[in-house]
Amino acid sequence: MLLLSRLTAIGAISNAFTSYLGFFWPVLARGTGRVLAISVVLGVLGAVNYFGVRYGTWVSNLFTTLSTVKRSLASRRSRPSAICDRAEFPVHRISTRFLSAM
């Protein structure tokens, strides 16, 4: 049962990932492109796993670094004052209504 749940989880995740890729590249949304995308993703992950923990750690560190850089660049472009502005996000009104409904 454990093996079946792991296999179906891998299938569901790769299917969802390919659906998201299909949004950006419609060729990958269906048919041969979808099968090819799923095969490439699972093949690359399988190859990294086959070569060992050292390469898996390297790939994990690479994706973590890229994600951190992307988030830091995105946070420099945003305006923190707009996020905390009471007029745009009235937390006090929402909490008052919630408490009065209780």
C-alpha cells in the first residue's frame, strides 16, 4: 500500500506540474508534449537520485538559492507602505465585525 501511495503521489505531482507548464507553453498541455515533459522531469530527478546524495544536495541548494534571489528581487520592487496602509487593508474593521458576530 505504501508503494502504491508513493507512485500515485509522484504521478499526481508530475501531472499538476505539467498542467502548469502547459499554461506557459501550450505545446506541453496535451498529447506528446505532455508525455515528453513528464518523462524529462522524472528522468532528471531520477538521474540526480541515481548519482547520489551529493548531487541531490547540490540541486536542492541551487533551487533554494534561485528562489531566495527571486524573492529578494521581488521584495525590492514592492512598496511596503502600500501593504500596511490601513485604508487598503482595514484589519480593525474586519476584526470588529468578526467579534461582534460572535
